[in-house]
Amino acid sequence: MVARLFNLNSVWLLPATREEVWAIIADADMSWPQWWPGCSHAAPIVRADAVLTSPQDILKATTAFLNFKTSLGYTLTISVHPTVVVRPREIEFEASGHLEGTGRVTLTKEENGAATRMDIEWRVRPTQRWMRHLTPIAAPAFTAAHAIMMRHGERGLVKALARTSTSSRE
């Protein structure tokens, strides 16, 4: 039985420049757990030897293992490995673990560059047996849990951007 493909899209509107957003989301140390509620590191980051030493090459050589606690009470553990990095506009990912597939984050300037629109696309299939079997009836609940988790991430990133903005003015 092939698991259902979930097409999960989110749009975050962020009160910061594209470069400020990029500095946080494209951090080679994958510091998402510092600002995303419900996100934690599941294992140490793995980094292959980067061919070059640019931040983009280092990011593409990085695999992060992350836990995401959902509002439904289960935790998803996924690895995130950037495959395409176009600074400061786009990151494409491969995901594996409890969800398997691809993701893409695109940053677009808004309001004369003072704000940023972040489009997030995930094309994933659940790999856990229980999720695959429940998907025909629980897909709406899984999708709603994803939306809640993403709203928490957006709020956390807005707060992180505000802290960064405040500390850079001091």
C-alpha cells in the first residue's frame, strides 16, 4: 500500500527583510528549535565535507534530525537535508524519517523590502504504519495538526526576528 502524498502549503508574512529572515532559517547549525515551539533536535547534526566553504555549500552538506510535537500528541521525527540553496531566496529539502518527500521554502520581498513573504511547500508521505493506515479517515486531522504546528513556527520566527532586530539596534 503506497502512502498518500500530502501537499502541505503555508504562507508566513514576516516583519523583516529577506536577508534577516534568511539569516535565521538558513542557519547551518539548523537552530530552528531555538525559536520554533514544539521543535527539538532528535540527534546531532550530520555534516558531510563541503566541497566549498560558502554558507550555501555548508548548508547543502548538512542534515538535521528534528522532532516536531503535534497538537494531536504524537511526535514526528524527520531528517531535513537541503539540496538546493539560492541565497537569500530559496531552499529545497529532502525529508526522511516519519515523513518522506521534499520541501521548499521561498522568500519574496514585500512592502518595499521591509517585510518578507515565506512560502513553504511540503510534499510528503507518512512512513509510520499507524499513520498510513489512519490516513484515509484521519487526513483532515493530520493536515490541521500540520497547520497548527506551522502557525507556532511562524509566531516563533516573528519573535526571533524581533529579538534580532532589537539586539542589532543596541
